[in-house]
Amino acid sequence: MDQYQHHWKDGTPVHLPLGKIVCVGRNYAEHAKELDNPVPSQPLLFIKPASSAVHVTRPLELPDNAGQVHFESELAVLIGKPLTRASASDAQTAILGYGLALDLTLRDLQSQLKDKGHPWERAKAFDGACPLSPFVAAEHFSHDHIVFSLDINEERQQSGDTRDMLFPIVPLLAHISNHFTLMPGDVVLTGTPKGVGPLFSGQTLTLELEDQLSVSTKVV
């Protein structure tokens, strides 16, 4: 597997290493409800390693004999400067760019782990579990209102609007930085809206970020 490298949407590389991918679970109330999960009172955090990242435009190869693999489309935030116990203003200035991601999940395995009270990493952190799009400079967006979508075989499957987040982007980054430092090149996945479901061979997925970015991939 080729090593992942951040890129801007024009194809030029972002000269920052990917250290970790911090994910936020159940940040949209309707998604929590669709999986019969409680709505959290504070951000639910977990981490995917850098080894889980691949370019979203590459064909999606599903793990063999691992049960259902679910898609979860998410807005991705690229961090541009260190954040430790940051204020909201510091957090906002640390956002270098926005992109899109698929938080691929071995749903059957995740359910088994949850039932046992075990961590989720085996279901969330496998190689290829985080397809990432190129990034668009943060200056092109309003931090408190960003919309994105996922179509499968040209039919709308998920629609996200950051105004529906339980924990909005900027205070969310500040909260994360109070638990562990975010470094330049790190990525934060901000949660998925309702509409998640299983992937099947032959499907074409198209992710769109406002009028700034559109990328497609196919499940092989």
C-alpha cells in the first residue's frame, strides 16, 4: 500500500505529515438515533492511525471475511499548527483546510466490541479505513456553516450541514486539544450525518463539499 500524502485540490502536495486522525462519534443526533445509540453529552473521541489513510479516489477494497463494511461520510479538518489547551480563537486559526472522508467501519465487529464494552479500534482503524479527499484552503468556507453530501450510484445517500452538529467545529477542536495535542498535518473527522449503510462491490460513491470539491471512487 502506497504511503498516504495530503494534497490540495489542484494536486499540489501539502508538505505536512499525517500523524493521527481524530474522529468524533455521534456528532449528529439523527445518526446516533438511526443506530440506536444514546446522544452524547460531550464529544465521543477515538483515533485512527495514519496507516488507515488512503486517497479516496483509489478503488475501495473491502476487507475479506470481515462482515459488513459501512460507509460514513464526514467533513475532514486539516490542522495547520499545534493546538494544546487551545482557546476557540486559537483553534479557528489552526484550521488549514477542509476536505471529505469516509470513516469505514466493520459494523458487525463494532457491534460485538460494543456489546463487550471493548474499544472500537479493530473495527475502525484497519488499513484503508479512512479514505481522504484532497483539501481546500479554509479561507473558502464559513466555519459555522459548511454543507457536504454523499451520492451512491447517483442517488443522494447522506447530506451533512455543520449547523446540525452537536459539537461545532471550532469549540470541538478546542475541546480535543484539552485532552491531547493536535499537530500540523493531523486530521479531525467531525462526525457523520444520518444515512449510513453497507458497501457493495460495484457501487460508485461521489462526495461533494459545497461547490469547492467533488470526488468519486468505486467499490471493487
